[in-house]
Amino acid sequence: MYDPTIISDLFSNLKVSLKIISRDNLKEYDKNGYFFIKGLFSIEELQPLIKESETFSSHPSKFSVKDAKGNPAQLISWTHLANDFIGVLPRLKKMVSIPELILGKEVSHWHSKISFKNPGSKSGWDWHQDFGHWYREGCLSPDMLSIGIALTPMNQDNGSLNFIRCSHKFGRIDHVPTGHSNSADPEYVTEALKRYEVVPCILNPGDAVVFHCNLLHGSGPNLTEKHRSLIMCSYNALENDPCLLYTSPSPRDLSTS
């Protein structure tokens, strides 16, 4: 996907200082279930991905997940971290230090993915919790989180992520078949929407959002004539490695760069 010969040069130019998470960030995460980091990466640092954002739909590893209405949401996902751009980025110290500080534990890479919406795409993501799916893979504890980094501008017109503020405090909600999808129990979601604020993730390229695995989130269609792309890196506490037999028991290596 990317020329590996340029990776070392590219990341040697990254800011060497680790991104410091403030006490206010930790308070926001505990209270709301998320917080934003402006400019975690520069546009220059993300340029290899930004340049390819308009061709993700032709990537050989692309797959689709239908929303409740049957519209296909498109993804590229990976677990193994190779030495190319998308393998190096999730294990950078400036990335790994975030979940380690929040969870207070050593972490492993759970998986990463690129979520993209083509111009005029009708697909969305129904309300769900990531842990609503991940616990079925054998993870006992919600010591898991994701870092989303915008590759293109994200706003309400092009299908930005939306959060139900404070919903991570509900605990895990059962996920049930909803039309063509499998999402959080609609009765609980309906009640949550009456009581809690919906917050859109308005991001510029390089901005990041960090959010809890039990936070209810979803997104709408891309109503614009431009592509919308987001890379999402998810982490798990090392001690929370999956216990089920069908899940690989070996931690995903996170040797940092």
C-alpha cells in the first residue's frame, strides 16, 4: 500500500516529544467518555494516507458492513503491524502513551482500521459500543479504547462520528439484530437520546479523538461531493488478552518506534 523505503525517513521527521495528556483530558475522558487532541499529527506526517484517501474504495482489503437500512459502510482493517506506514503509526510512542496513561497499564494493539465514505454515500454506522462486539471475542474487561485520527475534514455534512455524551457509564449494552445490522439495543438507545447530549466529532486532518470502548457512537451519510476518511487505532490492556479459544491468545506486538 505504501513504499516501505520512505517510512523511516517520514517518521524520523515526526515530533520526537510525546503528546502530553493533561489532567483536564483525563477528567473529560472519565466524565464524558472522550476527549479531543488538536493537531496530534501534521498534514505532512499523514500525507501518504491523505494522498490515497480517494482510492480507498479500490483497495484489495476493503470490505463492507451493512447498516440497519442495508447501506454498505466501507472499511480497511488490520491486526498485524508490519513495517509500512499503517503498521508503524499505531505503535508510535506518541500513540501508545495515550492508552497506557489512561488505563494505567501496559497495552497491546487490538486492531486498526480506515473508515471511509465516498462522496454521496448513504451508509452510516448505527449506534453501538465497540465493547458490545469485542467482549464476544473474549475480552473480559472494558480496558480498551480507540484513537481516531482524521485524514480529511470531518463534519456533520460528511458523516462525522457522533457520540452520546457520558454513555460509557451505562456499562455494556446488549447488541441485537437491527435490520441488516447488529447494534445497541434500540430501547436503550432511544432512552439515552432523551437524556443525554449527542456530540459530533468535528475534526480537521491530523486532529484526534480518544474514546472509551463503551461509549455509544455512530455516524450518518456523506452528503457532500468529497471523500471522508478516518483512521482508527484501538488498544487493549495487555492483561485483558482474549480468553476464548477461537481468538488468538498471543498479544498484538506493540514494540514502539
